[in-house]
Amino acid sequence: MWRDWPLLYGLPGSAPTMYDKDEKPSKTRRKKEMLALQSLGEALVDLSPEQLDDIDMPDSLRDAVLEARRITKHEARRRQMQYIGRLMRDVDPAPIRAKLDELAGRSARAAAAHHRVERWRERLLEDENAFEEFARTYPHAELQPVRTAVREARKERAAARPPRHYRELFRLIKSIDEAAHADREA
């Protein structure tokens, strides 16, 4: 507002720009950016160790993330998260954000594949005609082990025995589904 006072009084030589390019961002904007970086750091803390190893980051940030996992007291964890947010200011967040988005997409695909396999297993156990559809959907699959596992899982279910073949059927369908999707992506 104080920069606009020449405009208000009509003084010559004052251009009607709202903000200068070299002007510092407002305190509110800086705070929002810091909170966004802190939440990005919290997402890093929630990752598994294997997923964390896939992300390229400075060692100081990696150490702070690992330390935050170890901390259980609320206030200490809050301070550690603020520290992680501080360290995130020195790092380009775009590659980290892109990797987190990729991991989220990968986990969503994995969940969808898991549900697809579960649906096939239940359909194969419940419906006699589902096997033909399964064979059409997965034409390159070896079907005899699946047929045997379906038959044995039905027997298990009828006799109220432990679900050994039920689990085996899941593993077979999962391997067939993964191979089919790998062939489609290749």
C-alpha cells in the first residue's frame, strides 16, 4: 500500500504495477510455503525404508527423517517435523514431490491389482462358468494349476479346513495377472 501512494496522488513517474518482481513474498505466503514443505517432509516420514531409499535427498534430511520415525513424544516430534521443514527449504522439492506422486500412483496400481486378483478368486470359487472367462482373459496362462487350486479350495471351504489352497489360488492368479500386465506394458 505504501508503494502505491504516488498512484493515489497522481504523481508522475509512477507505473501502475501491483508488485515488483524483486519484491519479497509476504509473510503469509512464506508461511504457507514453509507449511507445504513441512507437510512434504511429513510424507517422507510416512514412507517405508525401501521407498525412502529410492528418493534422492541430502544426508542431513535423510537423517532427520529417520530420527523423526524414532521419536514418539508429541512435542518432540512436532519440533522434529519443523526441523525437517527447515531442511526442506534448502532442497529442491520438485523431484521429491514427483517421486512421492509416483509412489502414490504405484501403490494405487498395486491396490487395484490386488482387488482384481481377489475378485477373480471369488468368481472362480463361486461360479462354474468363470473359468472360461478367466481363460479368455489370460490366454497365455497355464490353466491346469489354477483349475486344481480352484477344485481344492472348494473342497477346503466345504470341509471348513484351513485355507491353504485358497491362498495358493490367490498366488497363482496374482502371478498370472502380473505376467499379463508386464506383457501389456512391454
